[in-house]
Amino acid sequence: EPEVTQTPSHQVTQMGQEVILRCVPISNHLYFYWYRQILGQKVEFLVSFYNNEISEKSEIFDDQFSVERPDGSNFTLKIRSTKLEDSAMYFCASSESQVSGANVLTFGAGSRLTVL
Amino acid sequence: GNSVTQMEGPVTLSEEAFLTINCTYTATGYPSLFWYVQYPGEGLQLLLKATKADDKGSNKGFEATYRKETTSFHLEKGSVQVSDSAVYFCALSEDTGFQKLVFGTGTRLLVSP
């Protein structure tokens, strides 16, 4: 069964460092997403991406965050200058289309980011 | 804004026990409702969904019914197995056209033999 692959599975970084989390979505999917879950809290939407541009973003997704699809297969989330509160599990997801309800997201296993 | 509330865990059960994980939601419009499951070391997987009121989603022995009058989507299974041990997430899709999901906090289920 096709799957979404995320790397690294766990990254530890110092506050202020740049981090790039990588995702390989399912090959025929057109819509890509990042979500995150701070320990003990809800899974939160960060950003959606379609046709090489951001289609929607949450208020969490500030100027420190950026997304890119650099080579037609990878989908990356960059955090420019990490803060302690960025420590979370980051989930990548993709979907074939945007039809609400009839379409579902396929998620990766997550990348755990720990900022010290 | 839209939100999902689900019961806190962990829920600890013996094998073959009946499972209920409560989920209620607040939403404008007519969201679709989902249960996702995360097994250890794996991604969030869709377990079941319902797209309109009174729909029942079912999969792998799990069921949930979209109750508009009580704004609920409780997950049930008649007889749990050890292999059902996982974290279960209730979610709704906002009708924004891009499949943005609003999740609950997740409920960990532990099933012992």
C-alpha cells in the first residue's frame, strides 16, 4: 500500500538553529500538508500546499516556517530559527484531491523535533 | 471556531471487552467526521469516516455514528483485541475545500491479554 515517508524520525537541535523536515508524499497525490502535535496537545493544522504554492496556513505558520517542493517528489518544512516551543511531532500528509469527506488524507509516521 | 473534544486516556481494557471512546464536536456548517488510529511507530491511518448526519462509519469491527443532535461521533467496538492497542484520534474536516482537519487530543487504548 502506498505510504507517506518522513525523515528524520527524530531530530534534536539547539534553539536558534534551522531545521528541515522532509516528506515524500504518495506519487499521484496533488495536495500536501503539514500538521504538528505538541506533547499532550491536539494535532494542529499548519499548512496546505497545492500547485507549488501555499493554499492555506494557520496562524501558527508564521515567518519562521516555510514549505517547498524542491524536486517534484519531496515536500519539506523548514523552520528558520527554532524555538523551544517548536518541539513537537510533525506530521506530513498528502491527498489525491480536495473533495471534502470523500477524500482522505494519508499521513506519515511523523518527525519528532526536540529543541534544547 | 470548530473544535473536537475526546475523552482523555489512557483507556485500559482486557481483551474481548467492549470499547467506547467518546468524541463530541463543535462546528459550523456540515463537517465530515473521522476516526484516525496511530499504531506505535506508524503514521495516522484513517479508521472510518462519516460524511453526513446519521451515517455510520465502520471498519475492522469499529463503528461510529454521526449524531448531529448530540454533536457526537463516539467510537465503539464490541470485542477489543491486544492488537487494537493504539492512539485513536477523532477529527472533523472543515468545509474549506482543502481537507483541513481539526483533531482531538487523541485517546490511548491499552488492551491486555
